[in-house]
Amino acid sequence: MPIHRVLTEFGLGTSLRRQDYTQAARRALQDALWHNSINMAELYGFPKEAMLIDVQIGVQHPDRVDADSLHDIFPYGQITITVTQGGLDIPRAQGKPTVIANVAINVSFEMEPA
């Protein structure tokens, strides 16, 4: 059965002082999710577990993101997380740079076209 994307959400998160790329990614995911109440599964008559949730995270150092630790943000669905080069590292006069992570969350379902 074909996969159809029904929703895309975007978020931005930061780690101001600790240069914690995973925390910046977590905050970006929360930014994308916490401002919405999305009932896509119910709208299409699917169980929430049928949601295919594809997460793309952009940071300057993708190897510093613990993607496995971010799955707990999602209470249901089939989660795929991809971390790529992106985001920003903002230099600071003293100390580590401020890390900015960007995320895109795509929600899809396997379904026949209407």
C-alpha cells in the first residue's frame, strides 16, 4: 500500500552554553510538537500506532546527537530519526558556541488514495 504524508511540523531548539547537540535536538522536537494537538490518526480512522513518523534533525555535528534517546518524546507511532548536517553553531566570545538544531517531523500513513 502506498505511503501518503499528511502533516509536516517544524521546530527549533538550542543549547545555549553546554554545546549539547542532543538537548538542542530534543528542544527542537518539543518545539515542533508541544504547540499542536494533532489528531491525524483519528481523522483518518487509523490507530495511533499506524502513524509513520519521520524525523529529520539538522545540527552542525550530527555525530554528537544520541538519536536513540529521542524516541521517548513520541508516545506512539513508528519513529524513524535521521540526523544530518544543518543547524547553526553561533560563536561566543567566551566558552562553547551556542548550538541551534532544526527539525522537520513528517507524519504519514499507508493508505490508498481517495
